[in-house]
Amino acid sequence: MKLAWQNILHDRARFLATLLGVSFAAFLMVFQGSLLVGFLQAASRLVDASDFDIWITARGVEAFEFGAPMESRVREMAAGVPGVVETGRACVAFSVYRKPNGKQQVVAVVGGDSNLGGRFPVPDLTQKADDRSPDSVLYDASDRDAIEVAALPTAVEINGHRANIEHEIRGFGGFLGVPVLFTSYRNAVRYIGFRPEDGMYVLLRVDKGYSVHEVQENLRRRLPEVDVLTREEFAHKSRMYWVIKTGAGSAILTAGVLGFLIGLVVVSQTIYANTMENIEEYATLKALGASQAFVVRIVLMQSLICGAAGSILGLLAVIPAVNYARSLIPWIHTSSWLPAMMIVLSLIMCSLASLASVRSALTVDPGRVFRA
Amino acid sequence: MPDQFLGLENARVSFGKGDAQVRALRGVSIGFERGALSLVMGPSGSGKTTLLSLLGCLLSPDEGTVFVDGIATEKLSESERTVLRCKKISFVFQAFRLLHSLTAIDNVALGLEIRENKRSGRMATARELLIRLGLEHKLDHGPNDLSPGEKQRVAIARALAGDPPILLADEPTASLDAEAGRNICRILREQVDQNGRTVVVVSHDPRWREFADRTITLRDGQIEQEEQVKGA
């Protein structure tokens, strides 16, 4: 397949333009993919972080960030359903945070019981309660500048209540545009102004001997005024809300698809121009006895070379770009499968782009070789 | 037809329709013997190239039969004709038709790649062919760095790659000066004498007469004259 390489390298300027086009497409696909994946993960991060099986929310709650109060009896009734072995509570609300320097800032306060699960950022606080004050509050490293804490611990105020910022965590940066503070459920309801017995989210752990879906159905029958969702269902609902209903995900996805289309057009145009420029040579190859498969292989190989080289260039450019973007968009996330998927997508894109060229090369009349 | 190794039987070919129709061949029957160099001559429009296209399985006759190694090709599918061409027939063109992005040796190796699947020894065979044609110093030169005579020798080396028994040449000396043209005539003659190939040359060039075993003259799509002229 030296011919495929040589055909490409023979016109270096065109090859360079193709590489730029494909690498731009690959860059866009990975960057937008990282935004989308990160956005999806961030949209349900706290729900995913709990290891409870069922979430009960007020009717119509679309996402974790928009919780609404429920009556305290919901938790009591849920606890009595067969199969439910443990309950927990979580809440979220926007509050006014007074920085150490006296300035005010709107923040989201997330509270949770200590039993919600090892990955939920709150239990860590209460499990080591002996070491910390009861007002202990955590923040994500990405919000460090926004909350302006110079040293830990620092005394601050949340909705006029004294609080202690004590610990920095990672991986829970929000996408709401305001800092997120994590604390115990008890503290959170105090800051927010809830009654301690009220609940916003009631989480249930189901005994291993019971089917989660059967318990869910049972709960739905007993508590028709609230939504009873499995953890996966609530996580999915949250993601769909942010990604689909707000249109944010569509915008990100559209840019990614645009990247794919740009790459498709650039490679298609280049390979087609290259094929038409060499159409006499394809006629010669066919006259010499080259099979259809041989001709297809040459055209396809040219496309795939452009696709592979452009993808690698695009990847090399996107890694530092995503790293830089992470300082501005903490939730952006490049999954390990994303670059691999992008390379596969680029190769598919280049294969599609070569279709018109393959058709031209296959249909050229070998009899034209005798025309001088 | 005494030997149906390569030939036409009552072949008719026309192009276009209605008033614009051109009857390129009008019922031509001719056989080409194994191991002979046949020269096809005739004025422009006499049907020489059409005849070569039929023999090379690049065109099917409207009527009549084309034989290649005893096989009637008009019954074959396009892909079967391609396979037959790949195994039995090679071409030398007036315009050389070397692949511009490849060096001389790569052009010849490509001929081998098309005709033989095996990868090993491909470059060695290509080198050997070019050396045999006096191009040992031009192996890595691109077509643009070669003289017309050298280009045609590379094209012949490519045509010989894979050892096809039939060589069809279309005006192979038309673009060459006298000395280079004569050299090409000698090379193709050697292919007949030393390798027993069947060579059909279409040419206006009278120099070929002294190298040919037989001359066929076409006029208006019909055979006007046939003569045995071997003088080489």
C-alpha cells in the first residue's frame, strides 16, 4: 500500500490541510465529548455517590439541585415497608455565605446523613466527628477561590449561622456556577431553615433478600403523593433534565456532531480531489488487472491514513486544552474510552468520506488507457 | 482460425448512435500466434486501438468473439475479465502511464503487487527487471526524473512483472526519439525470442516492420492486408 502513502505525500500541502481539518474535527469531538461526559457525570454525581437503593423525592423533582421539602411522615412510612433496612436523608438549598473578609456569596449547601455511603462527601465529616466541630463544612478544591478561604479551619457564616470551613475535598465541583458547601444533614437543615424532622430526599437501603423494584412498587402504592425512584432512575432523570430539558447537552452534542461533519467534509473533499486528480492512474491500475478490492483498498487506505494521523494530532492538542479547561470548568472529564472512541469515529468518518472517491475509482473505464 | 491463443472472430464494435455512430470494427477475424510479434498498422480511425482494447479485455465486442488463451472472453463477467487480464495480459502505452508518485522500482513492484499476492522478493524481482533493461542507476528516480526512453523501459519492466504471456503495446515508440525507439523495438523483440511471449504492437512507426513476424493493416475497421515480414 505504498501507493496510498505516496499519493498522499506527493501533495504535502493538501495533506497538511487534511490533517488540520481532521485534527480540528477530532479536537472538537474529544473536547465536546469531555464536556458532555463531565456534564452527565456532574449532573448526577451526588446521587451516584450514595450507595442507597431508592430515593424518595417530592413529586416532580427533576434533578438533585431542585429538591423540595416533604412531610416527615414519608420517611417514617417508608421505613416501615418490608425490605427497607435503613433510611437516610439528604437536602440541598441555596444560601448566603459570608466570607471571612465579610463579603457575601450565594452558595449551594448540601447536607446528608452520615450513613449515605463512603463516596458521599458528607459522611466523612461525621464519621470523624470527634475530630471536628459540629459546624464543620467541606468545600471542593475548585471552589477555593470563590469562597476565599486562606487557611483551614476558618469561621464563616451561612445564612447568618456560624459555620467552620474545615476540609477541602476533590471531585465534587458543581456546574451551577456557585460554590457548593457540604455538611451534615443536621447542620444543613439549620443553615437552610428546615425543621430537622422535615425531609427533602429520603434514601432507602433495601435488604439483599428483597427485589429493589418490588420494594419500589410497594412504596409507590403506599406513598402516591411522592416520587419513588431507584438510584439509577433518579441519576438518569437528573442527567436528562440537565442535558436534554435545559438544552445544555444538546448544545454540547451539536458542537461535537459539527466537528464530525467538518471532518467528514474536509476528508471527503481532499480524498475526492486526490482521486479525481489520479483518476487516470486508477484506470491504468484497472487495465493492469488490479481487482476492485485492490482499488478500494488504495482509496480507503488514503482516507484512513488521513484519519489516523489527524486523530493523533487532534488528541495531542486536546489533552493540554482539556487540562487547561479544567481550571475553568472543574467538571470537564475525558474518560479513558473517549479518545479510543474518537479514533474509531474518525476512522468511520474517513471511511464514509472516501465513498464518493471509491465509486469514482471503481467506475473509471480502464479502456481510457489508450487515449494519449 | 488456425490458433485461437489470442484473436478475434467476426468482431464488430461501434460507438455512438444514429448519425453519429462510428463503426470501429466491421466483422474482423484474426488470430495471433504464440511466441510471435505482430504489428498492427493503419491510418487513424482504422480501428487499431479498438482491436487492442478487445484483445486486452478492456472492451467487449457488439458481436463476435474474442479469444484469450483459448477462452471466449465475451461470456466472462467484468471481474473474470479482470482476473484474466491480470494473469495473461500486460500493456505498454504510448504515454507510459507510470504512477507519478512512485519511483521506477516502486512502479514495477506495483505491477508485481497487482499480479502476485506474495510480498517476499517483490522488490528484488522489480530491481532485477529494471537492471535487465539497463536502468540500474534509475531505480529510485521518479517518472519526472526519467527521459521518455527510460520511462518506456520502466513501463515495459512493469508490464513484464508477473511474467504475463501476452504483451499488448499501443504506439510504444511514438513519443521517443529514433535511438530510444529502436531500443524499445529490440527489447520487445527479445521478449518474443527469449521468453516466447506473444506481442502485439499497434503503431504507425515503420521501424517496427523489421522487428515484426507479421504485419496486419487495418482500414475502415476491416483488415486490408496481412503479410509475414519477419526480418529481425
